[in-house]
Amino acid sequence: VKEVSTDAGLCNVWAVTFLFLWYFFSGCTLFLNKYILTYLEGDATVLGGMQMFATLVCGYLQMKAEGRDVRGKKPGGFYRHMIIVGGLRFCTVLLGLVALNYVAVSFTETVKSSAPAFTVIISRLILGQITGFYVKLSLLPVMGGLAICSANELSFNLVGFMAALMTNISECAQNVYSKMLISGDAFKYSPSEMQFYTSVASCVVTVPTMVLLVDSSTITSMDPKMMFCLLVNGVFFHGQTIAAYYLMD
């Protein structure tokens, strides 16, 4: 498999390509999430579980295609890292779906504009990175705009807003930690390894959650249209997350 890791940032054609793919798959996943939850009246837990299962299967197939050994020797701290990222991924997905149940897609994305502020804070806590004064100052208009939009949003709902905000925090923490594992000095996990192993960890949490929260009739009564939409949504979510990992690399 061709190595595309580089320090050239967005000046590299691969980085721009993966950035475009991330935007494309993110948009497809987001709107299909809303369609399944609102118009098909799907279950948020089932949808999140399907996304975790899809990334697990697709991640496994990608590792096999790259010739990587799934059962090979693991570095120190491997299981701890995968459980942390996997748990954050599951929280991000589930909270994001809860938010979409209460507020509009556009408002969910508006709340995501606070991501740079949370990334600065989390990077400081996890990586010890110090952000310059002018960068911090530039975050104030973003947060002010978020407050204005929230105050005037017609579909505003406190539960939906809090779920969207917690989704943002969880996703930022996941991205910062994943970046450390993919391109840090102490760890060098490949994007496909991150995708597969964190999906395994997420599924360990997803399965008990589905058993507790989802009624068996919800699964057995699914029509072909719903099953098809869940499958396509899972593939879109895999594309979104693997593109993000390659972009971090």
C-alpha cells in the first residue's frame, strides 16, 4: 500500500483529497442520519450500532487488503488506547444521533463551530500544547456567534443543544487523542488499525447498550428500505472516519 504520510499539511495533494472525502462523507452521513431518524422513525441506538458494525467490518477488510496481521503483537498500552478512542467514538455517535432527534441539522452544525475552542482546551490537557494569544482571541467571535445563533434558533431545544455540545466535546477529544496515536512520536498506528481496533472497542459497549435500550421487535420489524438505508449509512460513516484518520496521518 502506498505510504501517504507527510508533514506538508494541506500543501500535499493527498491531504486535500482526504479533506474533500471527509467533507463529502460527513455530509452524506449527517443528512442520512436525519432522514432515518425523522422520516423513517428509526431508532438512534440501532443506527449508532450499525455504524459501529460497519466500521468494524470495513476496517477489517481494509487491514486484510493492506496485508496487516490482525492478531499480531501489540505495543504497550495498545488496549488502553483503543478502549479510550473506541469509547469516545461511541459517545460521539450516540450523542450526535440524540441531538438530531431534537434539533435541526443546520443547528447541530452551528454548535460544531465551537470545535476549535474545545480542541484548544483538550490539546492543552492531553498533549500539553500551548496556543498563542491571537489564536485564543480569534475564538471569541466564533463563540459569540454560536451564542447569538442559539438564542435565535427556532428549533432550539435544551436537550438537543446539550447533546450536540457533548457530541462536540467527545469528538474533539477523540480527534486529539487519535492524532497523538497516528502521528505522535511514541505511537505510530495506521489509519486502518485505528479504524478496526477502535470499532472493536466501540462494539463492546454498543452491544450491551442495544440489549438494554432496544426492543427485539424494533429489529425484527425492519422493512427492506430501513435496512438498506442503515447499510448505506454505515458505509458513509466508515468513509467519513477513515478519511479523517488518513487526514490526521
